[in-house]
Amino acid sequence: MKAFVITIPSHELSVMSAKKCIRSAAKFGLTVETWNATTPKDRPAEILESKGIPTQPFDEIYSRTQNCMAAFCSHMSLWEHSIEINEPVVIFEHDAVMTGSLPEDLEFDKVITFSKPSYGNFNTPVDIGVVPLIQKPYFGGAHGYIVKPEGAVELIEVAKENPLSTDVFLNVNNFPWLEEY
């Protein structure tokens, strides 16, 4: 399984944060490579429209529209990569830090988060291991998760009808099979 940290190569703090993510993952035996982020300079609206994904839903009060679209494109490019290489992909955002190891034989359905929500209230699972998503009805931040190729296909298909900011897009209404570890 390959692991990537979404990084803005031209942004010094993003690169520094990504290096911290890579070092923290290495402590737990996970090799992480950088993945070039899409930024507003890359014209994310054009990228989305070329893939049949509407841009209006990204215009919401919690994010800057261009940044929100760019972040979604960054994640989507890794979903596409998972499909291309036909294997699961671990996706980190540049500010993620690993604080524990993942099981080598982690069994899950299509997409699983292993990150603690970064904002607001959240539910703490009562069971250890892989469980249905209960922290929130959506990923409370998309800083650390794994996508399988079959999950990536479904994410991209649903994005054509119902895109949102990445963490909120990854929700149990869209994807009742989401899990967390």
C-alpha cells in the first residue's frame, strides 16, 4: 500500500509540515511520499468541470471557494491514482501527524479514516479496531485515510452529483459504508 502526503511544493510551511508528517509516519514503519497539491493557480474549477463535477457546491461559508475546490482536486487526484495503480492509497494532508501505527493487515470495505477529528464535538468509538464511521456523520477532517480503488470509483461518481468540501463530502449519507479505525 502506497502512502502520500498532499503538499504545496511552492509553500515553505506546507513543505515543512509534510516533512513532519513523513517523519512521524516513519517512526511507525510507514513510508510516505509527497504528492503535489492542486492550488488555486491550477484553476481547480476548470479541472472539476472537465470531469463533470459541478463547482457551485464548493461556494459555502466555511471555506474559501478556490481553496476548497483545489483541496478537493488534490484528494481526487489520489483517488484517481488508486484506480490507476489498482491498490489502496493512504492519503495524508500536509498537517497530519501520525501518533500510532496502523495494523499491517487492516481489513476494511472501501474507505476508512484513521484520524482524530480536528474540530468541533465528536463521538468516541466504544470498540477498538475497524468500526462504522461514528466520530461524526462525516470525516471530521480528511487528514488521514485510506481509499481502495473500488471506493475511489464510487467517490468520483458521487462527486459528479453531490460534491462538497472533502471532509464533509466523505459522509455516511453519500457513503454508508465509510469506516474508521
